[in-house]
Amino acid sequence: MRLLTSAAVIAAALILPVAAHAAEAPVQVTLDASKPGAVIDRHVFGQFAEHLGSGIYGGIWVGKDSTIPNTRGIRNDVVTALKALKVPNVRWPGGCFADQYNWRRGIGPERKAIGAGEPNTFGTDEFMDFAQQIGTEAYISVNLGSSTAQDASEWLEYMTASTDHALGAERAKNGHPEPYKVSILGLGNESWDCGGAMSADFYVNEMKRFSHFVHSYNPAQPMKRVAVGPSGSAEDYTEEVMKAWKGRSWSWDIDALSLHFYATGGWPPHMADTGFDEKDYAVLLKDPTAMDDLIKTQSAIMDKYDPEKKVALAVDEWGAWLAPTPGSSPGALAQQNTQRDAVLAALSLNVFARHADRVRMANIAQMINVLQAMILTKDDKMVLTPTYHVFHMYVPFQDATFVPLTFDAGTYTTNGITLPRVDAVAARDKAGKVWIAVTNIDAKSPATFSVSLAGVKATKASGQTLSAPKVSSINTFDAPNTVAPKALSAKVAGGKLTVTVAPASVTVLGLD
């Protein structure tokens, strides 16, 4: 079997024959630190907080008078947990919610509710307070679908202008004299569907207006603009937006194009979030392993108009979208989080790392209590999910330089479904330390990795591994540590790192 560069491993492993000894033989990996790749932008580890279910109310916001410990209404336990992830950006207020959001109803002492489910007590000032508390940058999605460019421009004036401006003065009156920093601006959301069901050419005309008229009033804060891009493999938005960008005038510009892709095992979302078997484990993991080809397809279109890769591909909605947890409201999009989700997260992050030259931002959906969440809350209780632990283990990869790996992924077959047996990525952080992340996709058998460390002087390796009793294992409020990272050290001898990892596990090691 031929060796594969890590960029091609996932796609090729699906068609390679199964070697008779694949389940027992060590995975031979070659790491060449003398040939670094692109920087893995920290914004690839971004988060998404939409006004859905209990993602905001109960998840982030409990109110200043709550008995749950909080700072100005924002849960202290959630803030502490998110600070440990070094969250680079949070996308807010949506999602589909963004294209019906009226920001004026969420500022000042008199809040105007939208029915019983949206009291608007968590608005612009509260979100910015939350962002500052966790130490992240604000990614604001403006309402391009049902509102106007003028309204969006006034929202930016409220957030970013000095008190010499009328809306900056209004912000100061509401208790926030210093301008906020808006680092990223989303020019609509899913305009091909819930954001207005717009054709690609119609959206481009709207996007140009918003790009021109909606700007930051804070000259000290650069702001990147993200245009709506494709839904999965659709190509029309990518083609039209990039064609317009290439022929743009001075009056407008964008910095990124969004891509939304969910792992569902087939639309509409129907797969159980708990209690599933090995077949359903494999079915869902076919989606993140297909992400590589999806990004290649969209990147090829972008390359026609932007060979220098000035416009980033921002995968600002991704993750597992499953059937709602039994007993929950379908519209709340509540689901449990299993070891399967941890493996899915690692595989997805690895794909983004391989495409770091083009994929420079991504936002998992979503942060708390919704879809593939980092954190689950109930009243005063909080639990960290397996996905949270993967993001925490991957912190060293933020702004690290991709280091190429060569290896044979092998195959893992169950119930007629074939996947790569393993996956791996590596990177060198700013301090010069090399990190390697290995994922054993095989749900039945452990895997041994033998890594040749060309260009790296190391005598030991240490880090963490995340495994579980079953692929469907979960953390609950009563048993919060069923799936939790464990310390792991590995041998480095003769220029080789050797480590054996559990089935369906994620491991991150630093070389010393």
C-alpha cells in the first residue's frame, strides 16, 4: 500500500484495499518538521452562540438577580470553562435568528420581547460583556434578510463609534462609554434559505451594498467581512460571490466566504444522540471524512478568482446535527454529546488544519445546550462534553504552523461501511514545540502509532488521551467525568515516537 500525504489520507483511505495485517500492524508515520505548512489560524477554533433553545437563556445568561453565581447576569461557571478554551471568536446572534433580529429591542433599560421565548434581556451590551469576560473577539452577523443596510450601519455605530456620535452617546448612556471592538462582520446568513431564499446574483447585489455602507467607526479596530457562501456542495454562491469579488471596485470588499456543513447521516437530521450502535457510529463519521473533498471543491472555485488565497473560506457552521433529545422541544435543537462527537470534532479540525491556507476560520454549532455543544447546563449545574475536551486538548494548535505527516491510514470496516482506520496531524507552536494529534477511528481495536521524527529533537512525549467505555458514552450532571481526558506519556527512542491508543479515541501529545 502506498504512503499518502496527510492532505489526501481521508479521501484515499475510502478506496484503498484492506491489508490483512492492518488491524495489528503499527501505523508508520513520518513527520518532517523541516517542511512546515501554513499557519493554523486560531479562528478555526471559533464558537457559535445563537438564540435557540437554552443556548443563551440558561446557558450563558441567568440574570443579575439569579441565585446561580454570575457576573452581571452571565454565568461564572460557563465563563471559567470557556476561558480555558482560549475561544478566538464567537458568532452571534445567529444563524437564522440573525436575519430576523432587531438589535434596538435588545438595548437600554426598556427591553421589547419577541414572544415568551425571547425577552431580549440578552442583547448587544450583554453579548459584548460576555465576549470580554471570556476573552474572545466578536463576530457579529447583521440582518441582511429582513432589515436594511442603514439599520445595520446604525448598529455598528452603536457598537463602535465614539461618544461624539449620537449612537455612541446612546451606548454610553446605557453604561458603556468605550467603543466595542467588532472584529468580524457577517453579511447575512444562509441567504439561499432562511436568510431570504435569495438567488446567488440577487444576494451579491445586496452583499455589495451592505459591505459598502456597514463599517466600523473605530479606526483602531480592523474588521473583516464574511459573505454568505455555499450550502455544502452547492457551487452557485461560491461562483457568483468570487466572480464579483474579482471584479470589485474600491467601494466594497470581503475577507471571507462562509461554508455551512453539518454531519447528519442523511437529511433531515434523524440519528439518535445516545444509545446508538457501531453502525450508526460509522454512518455519522462518513460526513466529517467527506469534508476534505467538499473543501477542495469549493477552494478550486475560489482559486479561479483568487489564486493568492486572499479570501478565506470560513466554515462558520459545522458539527453534528442529530434528532432532538427525547422529551425536549424540537425547535430547541438539544442533543447529548458522546465519544462519537469527540471523534467527529477531531476529524473535522484535522481537515481544517490540512487546508489552513484557505480555511482560516470555523465555528462549531453550537457553544452551549444546542447541537454539538461544548457545555450543557441545567439550573445551577454544568457539565463539560466530550467535544469540549477535544477543543481543550487542541489549544496548542491555535496559530501553530502545520507540519506535514506521511502515513497509511488503513481502513476500518463495520456493517458494510468503510472509513479510514486512523488520522493524524502535527504542528509547531510559536515557542517551537511540536505537537501531534492522533485519532483512532476504529471502534473495536486499539492502534499503535510509530512516528519517525525528522527534524525534531525529542526525548519524551506527553499529553492527554480521550477515550470512553463505549462510543455512545456521555457525561451527565450526575456522572460528569465518564468521558474525560487522561494523562498520557509515550516513548521516544531512536528518533521515533511510539504510542498505543484506545479504540475510538483522540490523543494529543507534545514533544520535549
